[in-house]
Amino acid sequence: MSVNRKGIDVSTWQGDIDWKKVKADGIEFAMLRSSFGKENIEKQTDNKFHKNYKNAKAAGVPVGAYHYSYATTVEDAKKEADFFLSIIKGYQFEYPVAFDIEDASQMNLGKTRITDIIMAFCERVQAAGYYVSVYTNLDWINNRIDMNRVKVFDIWLAQWNDKPTYTGNFGMWQYTSKGVVSGIAGNVDMDIAYLDYPEIIKGAGLNGYTKTSQNCNYEVVAMDKICKEKAQTLVEELKNDGYCCAFLREMKE
């Protein structure tokens, strides 16, 4: 499902966006900041989120969402997850819902605590039926996060460079903060998606979508059938050659 799709991520800082112009300028998806923190739904919901969601969808731009974290404890992370879920409830996202961890208040908490915070938020949101991604930068990946634990989730890599140098797996790359896109005043973050997120997410019935059919991977089914048939042939050959053991009898059965 490898693709190469051009996207942006936006928040209140981009002001009012003309999403029809954005679409016409070749933007294929957008990540929308929904919220930050955990306490005040009026003050900590991005004040352009609902408008951006509505207008982007109307213009035919698929969207994801992200939450900017200030959590410094696991308990805070769980509260932020619940807060985030309350804001995005009822919406459908073709792209991931992401946990944005990069705040200065978190950077010196230590690798274990930072990783615990990420896992607490992401596991809670994933359990609610969402495809979760972790947005973070190369310094945090290399020095502040236990990637052996976090790699179970998709990574949205922030590295402002001509090309990414991170050798691990990641599904999206934010490559600059100085993009210029028609319909947006000033600079905007630019992204590339390498996975066919709409197909993955809709196919799995995540992010507000209902799985409409049982997708069948016919290649897997075919290989399974071939392997079983060859195994049975091998059993017969071994029996004819005089081999006999409980293992072979079990395979035969």
C-alpha cells in the first residue's frame, strides 16, 4: 500500500482557510489540530478545528486529527486521551489521529516516563476504535523515547530536511514548516504520506467508519491452501519411506 501523497497540517495559526483553493493546489490530505491539554473544552479545543473539518470535507480533502500534549504523567495522558476523544467524537477521519508530543515541559522527564505517557494516550485512543499515530521529531526518537515500545504505533516523523534520515518505520513525514499553499495565508507545515491510509482505515472500520464488508486477502488464502496441500503430500511421502511418529500422525489428522 505504498503511496506518496502530498499533505499539510494546520491549526488556528493558519487562520481561515479556503479549502477549495487548497484542494486545487494539489493537496491530497490534511491533519487538523483538534485540541491541546486536557481540561477546558472551550479554551483547549482548537478554535478552527470544527470549521476546518467541515470545510475540508466539503472540498473533498481527506483529513486526520492531532492533539498537542502537555501531559507530564500517565494519569494526565489518560485525561488528555479522553478529552481528545470527546472532541473528535462523531467525526470520520481518513487519516490517523495523532498524539503530538514535543513540548518543552516534557522533554526532560526521562525516556521511561515519556514513553509511558505516549503508550497511555495511544492505547486509550486505539481502544476506542481509532488508528493512532505518534507525531514527534528525530531528537525525541533518538534520545527521549523508547522506540522498541512505541513502534507498535504508526510514526509521523517531523524532520525538516531534504530527505528523512530516520531508518525506522514511519507512515508520514513532515518535511518543512515553510510551505506555501494556495488558500492559506502565510507558511504552513507540509507532509508526505507513504501509506494508503483511507484504504487501511476504512477497510478496518476505524476512525468513525463502519466496516462494510469482510475483506479477503486471496493471496494469503491461496498460500495457506498450497502449504497445507504440500504438507499433506510430504506426510504421505514420509510414511511411504517408513517414518512414523506422533507428530506425523497429528499432521495426518
